Amino acid sequence: MTYPGSGGQWQPNDPNQQGPGGYPQQGYGQQPGYPQQGGYPQQGGYPQTGPQPPQGGYPQTGPQGFQQPQTGPQGFQQPYGQPNFGGLGGEPPKKRGKGPIIGAIAAVVVVALGVGATIFVLNRSGSDQAGQDNPTQAATNLVNSLSQGDVLGVLESLTPAESALLVDFNSRTTERLKELKVYKEDADPNKLHGASVEATNLKYDEQGAEKVNDHLTITKLIGGTVSLRSDVSELPLTEEFMDAAFPDGMVSTEPTDEKVDIAEVVKESGEPIRIATVKVDDKWYPSLFYTVADYALLESGEEWPSEPIANNGAGSAEEAVEEMVQASINADVERVIELLPPDEMGALHDAGPVLVEAAGRPSPAPVEVTSLETDSAAAETGGMRVTLKEVEVRAEGQTFRVVKDGDCYTAEAEGETQQLCAADMAKEIGGTDMPADVRQALANLASGMLKNTGVVATEFDGKWYVSPLRTYSELGLTALSDLTPEDVLALVSMG
């Protein structure tokens, strides 16, 4: 398999370019490529009794609202994992106690992805992108939108690629969860429900802002106050869903309040709160995922590389997926990053050289893909969804073949054949003694996933790239595609 040549001109909307110009895979200790559980938020929009949000990384934001602090007096878990760049940098650095503002921002955006049934977001309705003239204004605009409970404003203040990804996905998720009778029909899509954030008297160290390159500047917040309040009673979940999820009532519905003095946080940690801002088309935007990448590098004692990993996409969506598979088998970290969308995952392109160095020279997997056939169709999350038709693999002298037929997969190996269908998965998950309605719900859930699960590729400047974020979002939407309102009630009742 041959790959297109590296390099080429930087594109005007590419945050990696050397002129006017985005997100990393969360947790730099993971192998880049496809998202893993605990890295990107799980989709589906259910509270604690449904599909669960990840247990690490971002603050948990289900019906409980913003959780009480577990580590440090500031009250928010770090919005990033504890990275380990392959052991680079000697002893693990001391964990820094920063994170209140970033934690709040992360909480809002994660909830907007459908994790906690707290934020409801629809499409931007053609409104202008909220770019600012300088990095400080961009960071301030984000925090001010939080203070106003303006979820749409929060998402639109992010980089265009981040904003489009979050807003478009939530448009579909929100409507689907209304159809499933999880959300009330009158839920306000543009407001923050169940929690509020208020920021006052914000102060930045503008002289100390770090200009990483001509499209990335790290702003530094050093003063002000952030107040947070959560109230479970304000969550616009339907009575039917709440009765099924909490038949004995919720343990506590009392509102919680917390106030964070940013100057005290900075004093205790010894460092300001960092918010990464990115320049795109002569305007500045705060970037959630560049911020996550910045903290990951900081925690590991690494600096932003001087040069990014080039954008080097494929000629079609199918080719992009095939080349990603081959690069993963070859343990070619640089090629994997080249095939990631430069707009959505610009931070990973910028930080990529550190990952490549940390990976060293890993050995290719002892696997050969001898045949791979795929189908493609428009993805709900944008781009093209590439699904498996048939794959043949040789490993350790044996040949394995998998064929997809509807919601069934047939595997052949060493002369034996085994089939897995949605009904089989339902039995494996719930056992043979589960109630009939639960068995049907699990079968419908598995059917939606097995029929439509694939890898999403997006086009950027005439080339195709594999999008882990849209792939993961698509998985959440397809999992809901065959469910009914009765299925949801059966599943949460079982939970």
C-alpha cells in the first residue's frame, strides 16, 4: 500500500499552518488513533442509570451536577489525565493544583456532548462564529458565556472545528433523546440546566502570555472569582424517566454552591490558570482541546514542539481508513497522526513530535491484512461513515475472516465458523433469565450498533482523514437508532 507524499502548503483554515490559522486525543499516554474509553466522553446523554460517562479525566456531570472535590481544595478534578510520555522526563512531575476554570469549562463542554443530560444544544441557526481580536478577549468571551448560562455561546466561542463538532452532534442527540422520552419537549436547548457558573472580575497576565507560535497563544488567568451552583431539580428530564431511574426517589436534591477565588488557587499552585487560544482566519478562539494538550505537556515537563506533524490525508474516505489500519498495525505513530483531521485535531498535530519521540521504535504487530472490503455512507456526525463488509487477516500462520451481514458478524478460522448477532449479544450481556422487555431492549441497542458501527472520515482541503471524535460520536448515535422509549425505561429500571 502506498501513501501520498508528506508536506504541501499549509492551508488557510488549518491551525497548524505558519500563517493565520483542533483537538488532541485526551490523555497523551494512550496510543493515538481511535478513542478509548476514559479518553473521550461516552455518548448517549443518559444520567447515571444509563450508559455511563468516563470515570476519569473530566469532572463527572450527571444529575449530581458538579461533584464535590475529591482532590485538592479547589473543588474540581483536573480536566486532563496524568500523562506519561513513555517515561520521558524522568520522575513524574509533582501534580499541580490548578483546574477550577478549566474544570468548569470542561464540565460544560462534556455535558454538552450528552454525558449528563444537563445541557441542551441545537444548531447555531446561522449565527456568526464568535472569534475575537486577541487571545485575552477570546478567553474572556468563553468564561463570560459560562457566567451567563449561555451554552450556545460557550460552544460558539470555541474554535470553528470544535464548535461545529459539538453543536452538530448535540442537535441530533437532543432530538433523539426527546423522541425517547428522556428529555422533556419544552427543554430549552440554549440554556445550562441543573447548574450555573458565574465569573466576576477576571484578571489576566497579558504580559506573561506565552506565544507558542503564530497560531497558538497560552493566556494566563490570575484573578477573579468563579461561583458554581448545581440543582438537580432543574434538570428537564421526563417524569417517566425519573420514576424508572429512581423508583425510591433521589438520595439528595438539595442545591449545592461553591465559590473559587482564582488568586488563591494561583497562590497555592504557584502558577496561573492556562487557557489555550488558537488563531483561525485572523480571529482568536479559546480551544478546549489545545488547553488539555497544553496541560498534558506541562505536567510531563515537555514544551510544545517547534514544528508540527504534517497533514497527509488519503484520496478517499475508504483509503483513509485502510491506511489508518495499516499504520496502526505497523505501529507507525507519525503516520497515524498524519491521517487525523488537521482542523479537529490540530493540537495533536502540533504536539505530535513529542508522541513520536516517546513511542520510540515500536515493533509492528505480527498481523497482515490480506483483504479488506468496506462500504461508505454519509455519517450523522458529518463526513462519511466507512463500515466493514469483509476482512481477512493472517496472524501466526493462520487465516481469520470476518464477514458482516446486517446486524450479524460471521467469523471463520481454522475451518470453524461462528456467528454473532444482536440477539446473541443481548443474551451475553443480560443472561437467559432477564425479563423479556430488557432482552428486547438490549437486542435493539446491539442491533443499532452492529448494523451501523463504522469509522468516520472527513474531508479537509481535498484529502480525507480519520476522525476519532466523530467516530465516537457516531457510535453513540447509532446505539440509539433502534431503541424505543419503552426500551429506555426497561434498561434504566434494570439498572
